[in-house]
Amino acid sequence: MSTPIRSSSAQPPTGKLHLPVVSSLRNDGSRAYPYPADVGGRFTWARRVTFAVLIAIWAALPWIHVNGRPAMFLDVASRRFFLFGASFNAQDFWLVFFVTTALLFALVVVTTVLGRAWCGWTCPQTVFLEALYRPIERWLEGPRNERMRRDQAPWDFDKLWRKGLKHLLYVFVSLFVAHVFLAYFVSIPSLFEMITRSPAEHPEAFGWMLATSAIFWLDFGWFREQLCLVVCPYGRLQGALIDDDSLVVGYDVGRGEPRGKGKRKDGDSRGDCVDCHRCVVVCPTGIDIRNGLQVDCIACTQCIDACDDVMDKVGKPRGLIRYDSLRGLRGETRKLWRPRLAFYGVLGVLGIVAASLALRAHAPFEANLVRMQGAPYVVERAEVAADDVIRNQFQIHLVNKQDQPRTFRLEVIDGSGAEVVLALSEVIIEALGDRRISLIARERRADFAAGERMRVRVSMEGETEPRDVEAPLLGPTR
């Protein structure tokens, strides 16, 4: 069974009910804006390095070229997509289902093993907020207590200029993030050209840039943790994925309770928790980790570093708050392999295999033989009925999925007795372009028989395997 996830005011597994000092939600459901205090430590520094690497990769991908194209370029307007050297077009959209399914199954497996590691370490909401926006706030408005006093005080010049400059910098950062995001869809050269020219020349891109900048500013400047609590479904989904053996950030109740302030003496029955609330004030969502596993927790590990620092000062071993499973926090042995993980693992492997096979099935070109619009066939009358001619008209739709021009050759290999005329037997199609080649099949009515089919072989320069396309020949039955 899955482990129930407690609310921020839930009772801890043992001991007296301790309501949180700071919470992102008040008892009436309104928001209490959290003011996370600064914290340092091994996990904080590891997360900062991770954030820097992820932002560097994200910002560099539009600049890095593979096979002459950006490493990631989603040209929606032209329905062309480039991913790490591979090129795709709109006809390859079905691959998105398999790739997305594989990623979702992989996330399920990671969540079952590592809990909300995605939320605390790699989620764009966490990465951008902690790496770009929150440092600006701390630089301009000072530490937690100073920020709280300033927000509760009436408006004056000091408060006005600090708040104004903070949000002005937020706007600039949001514009930067929006422009990098836009570069994934218009390419870097086009982006620079748009920047240097009038917005009226590219109103759609300019509108998307303004909209995304406004969304980023509202989210990271005000909404913040509410996106995780209210909008994102992953926090709710974890309740069904996490069990007693999943790795979580948790509080060792057996070691910490009963909590109390002051130094411990020999024979003192109190636990190691000195009830300093340091783990509460550093939490970006305002929860008390001592109240058990909670839906608000994003596993950011700031409470671990804060508690370890306090334990060092009071001469107690680290790990009162730590990465562990719920079973481990109860002093039991954690089970790495269990039925649900095996089930999720099988689904994950199947998803990855299906995505790999789907990507391998990605064809370098597409060829389809389609009937032209209008009447399915035409009977050309003659003076003698037996000399009437049945005419079928087709188009061969060729799609070059390569990022280089390619030469296509067409050959009729079976006309079923009909005289077939191809408009072109060889054509050069530009990179990721398409062409339609007309084809006419004519046959005497007296020779026509139901069930006749026509087959055309299409080959592309550089590919050893041609493709045969066929379609039925239609006409009046005898």
C-alpha cells in the first residue's frame, strides 16, 4: 500500500502535536507568504552546482550545432524538428507518444526509489527560482528577519526602491529566460534578427515573448511555491508512488522526541531535537518536516543542512533530519526491491524499449500514392464502346526527412496492363521538403478487370532500401 502523505499540520508519528511555526497556508486556506532563511551545507552546495550545470546546458543547447543544425530546434512554424543530429517533421509526431510514455515511466521508477528528487534537484521551477530569482531577493532585501520586518512595515522610500529594483531585475531575468526559451523555436540567428528589428515585423514571436516573460515574472516573483502546491499534479501523484521504502527527507522521531530547548545533561530524557525551528524557517514551502511526510515537501534538503549545522553546535551526531526511507526512520531495514518497484521497473523498461523501437523505425523519407481529388476514375468515350479508355489519376507525395537535399527516383514496376505516365522519374527535394508528382494510368475498358493494382518503386539517394507504394485501379465492372 502507498504511504499517506500528511498535510503541513498533521500529527507526527509519535509524541505531542506540534503545529508548524511557518506554513504556506493558514488555517482558513489563505496564503502565508514564506520567508526561507539562508542556509549552507553539503546538500546546498551540491544543489547549487547542479542548478548551474542544468542552466548552462539549457542556455547552450540552441547554440550547439550537431550535423550543421542546433542540438535542439523545434521549428513549429515550418513543422521541422531537430534533436541532437536527428531531423523530424510533422509526420513523425506519433513518436512523441512513445518518448513521453518512456519518460513518464522513468519518472515513476525514480520517484518510487528516490522520492521527490526531481522536485528538489532538477525541476525547472526549483532551478530557476533558487538559482536566478531568490538570490536577487536576498541581495536587495537582506536575510529572512529583515525581509519580514520590511514587508510588515509601512511603505517608505527604502522599501519602495528595494521592492521596485527587485521586480525590475525580475523583469530583466524573465526577459532573458523567455528569449532563451524562444530560441528553441526560432533559432539563434532568427532571434538576434528579431531583437534588432521592429516588433511589428514579427508580432507572433513578440507576443509569445511578452506572454512567457509575464508568466515567468508572476510565477517566480509572486506565485512561487503555490505552483507546486496548487498547480503541479506531481505532488499529489507521489502519494500513490511513494511507499515505506522510498527515499525521502524525513525526521527521526525516535531520536528527536520528546523535543525541548536547552542543553542535555546525563540522564536527560529529552531527545536530540532542541526545538530551534531552524528546519522550519529555512523551508521554501514553510512546512515543519517534523510533522511527517507531507505533500508540501519538495525534498530540497535545506532542512537537512540546517539541522546538521545545529547538531554540530550542540555536539550531537548529524542525521536527525536526513535522506532515508520511512522504514529506515523507524529503525527498520529498508527493502530496495519490492513488488511495486519491480512492476514499475518492467513498465519503465517496456516504455524505453518501445520508444527505442519507434525511433529506429523513423524512416528517412515518406512516399505515398494517393488518388487525386474529384472523380475516382474517368471513362474516355470512343466511337466503339470496346475502345473506351479508363483513366485513373494519382499523385505520389514524397517527403524528404533529411536535413540535406536528396534525389528521388521513381519507377513503375507493375501497371496491371495499364499505360502509366509519370510526370517526373527523378526529382531533387530540398531538406525536409516535399513534392507531389502526378501519375496517370490509362487502360482500355475491354481489358480492365476488377482488383487490378498499380505499384511504383521509390528510391532515395543514399538509401539502399527503396519503398514500394501501390493503389488499386478503379473502373466500371463488366
